[in-house]
Amino acid sequence: MKAFLRMAAVPALTCALLAGCIRITLPTAESPAAPAEESVPVSESGKTPVSSPGAAAESAAEPGESSVEESAGQSSAGEIDRDAALALALEDAGVPEEDASRIQVERGRESGIPVFQVEFETAYGDYDCSVAVSDGKIVDADYEVEEEQLDALGGSPVTLEEAKAAVQDRVPGADAGDIRMWEESEDGRGRFEGELFHGGMKYEFEIDPQTGIILDWSADLRE
């Protein structure tokens, strides 16, 4: 019976093919292959790994950017450095750089202002000076020339008016009428002493009449 059914099915299948009832599509070389699924790496736990925030930030960084922070000791624009502070202190004291020794320049504060505190010695006296970091202004100065060195330093005699002119040279913009000066002669040599208020500073000084040298000078910022 099974042999009879198989023999009957063959003519029926042949008739169906000839009549177009059944269509069979065979794969060809031109038929596109189905796209392969993208392989996604997984961790040992079986979960898909997620990019860390740090990695995302790293990829988003602009070209040329650096992660190195600016040094805390770096000076801002417009501020003076240690070399400039020393040069200004030497100029204010009227001391050539070759005469200065045991030089010290340190950061500090004077009347609430960031300054470079400059100290140095010479063969004829010691000098202290505070120079504002922001603009190079002298906000404090103190020095004294040893009397026994005055004659060795040279110079020429000056009058009281000439001594006032020397102070004006040291304090640009000062008016001669603002300078109080008098002569002291308690010792044999004598001296001119005086004071000046100008630009928020108080200046006190002594000048040797025989050489014109400012032998004592102090300047203090006054609020």
C-alpha cells in the first residue's frame, strides 16, 4: 500500500510543478548574505561593560589641553619677580649692585600688602627694603650709613636747600615746601634732619652737610 502511495505522489508533484502551483527558490551567488550580528564583548559576569565617566571625559577633552595645574608660585601678569624687586631696592638705596653682599629676597607682607622683603649689606651700611609685588612700589625702607665711612665715600658740602633738593630726587613728585628740615649740631660733625609726608608714605632722614650723603633714611607706608 505504501509503495502505491509513493508511486501516486510522483505524478501529482510533477503536475503541480508544471502548473506553477509550487515555487522553489534556490540560493545563488548574487543573493546577498544576511548581515552578521555585531559581536559585543562581555565581562566574565556576562554583563556588557560600560565606559567609565573618566574615559568619556578623556575622549571629550579638547586637543592641546593639559591636565597639569598652574604652579601656585607662578606670578600673575603685571607682578614683579625677585630680580626686579632687588633691582628696585638697589636703585632706591642708591647702591651699585657690585657693592651689595649677603643679599636676601623673600616673600612677605607689609601693612597687609604682599611684598618682597629685600635685605643686603655693604661695606658702609646695611639696607632693608620692602617692595610691593603688585607694582614695584617701595612701601618700607630703612638704612643707615656708618659715620666713619662718610669721608671715605666722598661727596661735597651742601646747604640746607641743596639737602632738600636731594630728598626731592629720592621722592619724585615731592614738593620742597612739604619737606621739613633743620640742622642739628649736638656732635662735632653736625647733620641735617627732616621728614616728609608724600604719597601715603612718611619719610624720615638725616643728611651729612659735609658730603651731601643721606646717612639715615626710613620710609613707612601710612594708612
